[in-house]
Amino acid sequence: MSETINASTVRSKTSRMSSDKLAEIEQLLARRREGFSLEAPFYTDTQLFQFDTEAIFGQHWLFAASIAELPEPGDYVTVDYGPYSLIVLHNDDGGINVLHNVCRHRGARIMNQSSGTTGNLVCGYHSWTYSPEGELIYASIPGEMDFNKQCFALRRAHSRVVAGLIFVCLAEEPPEDFDHVSQIFEPYVAPHELTKTKVAYQQDLIEGANWKLVMENNRECYHCDGHPELLCSYFPTYGLTEDLVPPHLEEAWERSIQAEDVLRQRCQRYGLPYEEIEELDTRVVGIRIARDALDGEGESFSVDGRRLSKKLLGDLPDFRLGRCSMHLQPNSWFHFLSDHAITFAVFPIGVDRTLVRTTWLVADDAVEGVDYDLQQLTHTWEQTNTQDQELVELAQRGISSPVYEQGPYMRSEYQVEAFINWYIQRAREYMP
Ligand code: 3BY
Ligand code: FES
């Protein structure tokens, strides 16, 4: 992992929490034990959850959706991060507007579907009407009250669209690091041309666990024996270093080294970036991106590794490209393959409730039933997600017991530790 700290720090903001509670959280942060899991209140305390929504979700760049979820002007999705609700709208100029979903009259939530198509935005309470840019253009009975409508536009959030992925930031001054990090991942993702994909399927899972447990679980494969479908695609040695490979996996280790070698050369030939970049806790926008070989035919997440859609994404030259995997702090991970892509977005709901939204994207001209079978396309990750849900719910329940004590991270869990390092640093920076 890089030693360089090029992070721009996030200035602390005015918290809505009591100074006593902030002092208590500050103590918890100060006595964090490196190399060990967090103390229980980080996962079980409702005020600490409120702190997370302020210090993490209120301050940092978050993944919201891919452009394929709102392909036409007027299309929108709503996304909620704890108490925040945003309207992410495709505007007439082809850009993206991100507006707080809170009416400027008396505060009602305006858009109440998770997605749809709209012209102006009309509040269901007293019909205040906003343009797609968020300007207030109609406020019931004209002349009833003389006020300057320009002062009552919907509040906007910052947004960036990179290679078809939409990111939002609720802070007044977003961390500057994002532009640099987007330059890191753009060359990896762009060849998959997500702007020319469509949503084949979207799954919303509400998991009974704190959002950090959901993220931690994604950041290790120590538990991957619980994912038999996924293990058809990952080499059995995935996540291990050579010195940790047990004798019965030595053959699999050799096979994976050879497959990586072939993939590296293939990527070089096609001019596709391959090298791993890992700055998970050394930047305000923590990232890991890498291309990994897949087992079997090495094309996709199927039992034998063969393609799951007959249409290549973009102008990709070959099906045998393994998977490009991207992890971003604090709320997303992605798999970009030759034949499809999968985005995973984590939306905190409450201290022990989290929405995990998984979206499968295929080439926009791929035809269901002809070029891909939907059940086969989604099988591996639907199963894996359900298994992960059970695991994180077990963790939430165990941690909620008064006898829970912090346990040590194994070496293969170093990315869990990196996630927690990132979280602790951001939380400390937020303190007044
Ligand atoms: O591949 C992932 O996204 C990680 C690694 C294994 C568990 N988790 C699902
Ligand atoms: Fe939206 Fe009254 S609260 S119009």
C-alpha cells in the first residue's frame, strides 16, 4: 500500500449532536485498538449511526447510480443515505442534476418512487413545482403572497459522472481528492463503455446489519467457503499470499499465477490497464482497482467461466478479460467484465438496517433470452449476496451481545482493516 498521504483533510462541520455525545464518540475513536475489530457501539448505538450519517455520508463522495439507470432526459432515481434523500435526474442537456428531495415550502419529500420519468418536480403536499434544475416555478395561488421564488430553489448536491458512474457529495465543500482518484479509475472503466449499457436486473436487499459490517464483509474472502457459486469463478487461493497457501492448494496457486500472467500479457496487447492500484486508507477518496483472472474459461461469473452475455461491452476486443474489480470508500464496489458489469451501492437506513443495491448491466443491444439468460446472468451474485446477508446479520446479532469483545483481523483481512482505518481517520477529522 502506498505510504504517501496526499489526502486533503475534511474540515469539521457543525454537528447536530450534543457535545456530550461527541465527546463520548471522540473517546471511542481515541481508544480504537489497531488490528482489532471496532467496539460494539460503532455498530449498535443509534447516535453513533447519526454521527456516521453526518461525518461520513454528509461529507464524502458517494456512489449513487450508473447512467444506465436513468438513460433518457427526464429519467430520475431517488437515493437515500440515512436521513438524506436525493433526486438524481438526467437533464435535457444530457447532464445530471442532483437535488435534495425536500420541498422548500414546508419540507415534504417530493419524489417518492425509487425511479421514474418526470418533467417538472411537483410536491404532493401543496403542489409547489420545481424545474428539473430545481428552480421554484409555481407556488399555488399567484399573488397570495409576495415572495422571491428565486430564494426557494431546491438545494443542490455536488455530483460527478465518470465513465458512466454517478457520484454525489452532500458537503458544502467536497473533498478535492475525487478528481485525482477519478483519473486513476477512468482508464480502467471507460473501455467497458457503461454509457452504452442497459440495466438487465436490479436487486435491492435490506440487510439487518450496520452499514460498516456490510462493507467489511465485502472487503475479505476469508469467509468465501460460504460462497460456493462465487468460488467457481475465483481461484481457490483468492485473497491469499504465497506463504499462506496450504499444500492442498499449491496446484490451484500455480494455475492462478499462470492465468494472471496470460491475462497481463493480453491486456498489454490490447492496451487495457491491468496493474493493481491500492490506496484504500491513504486518500480521502479511498480506492482499490485491479484486473484479476477468473477460473475456468476466464470470461465471466458462470460455473465454467464462459460468457453470460453474447454481446461484448463497448469495443472490447476479447471475452477473456477476467474481471476488473473496483472498491471505493465508503459505500461501493464494482465488477467490470467483458460481457457485463455489476455495481453495488450501500445505503444506510438505520443503525442495524442497510440497503444493498446490486445492478447488472449488459450491452444496450443485448436481447434477453437471445443474447443472455437473466437467471444465469444474475445467479452467482444473487446467491452470493444472500449468503453475505446471512453472514453480516450473524455478525450484527453477535456484536449486540454484552459479551462481545473486539477480535483480531487476520492477514487476509487487511482490506477490512484499511476500511476501518479510513473510517476512523474521517471520523476523527470531523470532530470539532
Ligand atoms: O469480490 C468481492 O466483492 C468480495 C470478495 C469476496 C467476498 N466479497 C464478495
Ligand atoms: Fe411542498 Fe407544501 S410542503 S408544497
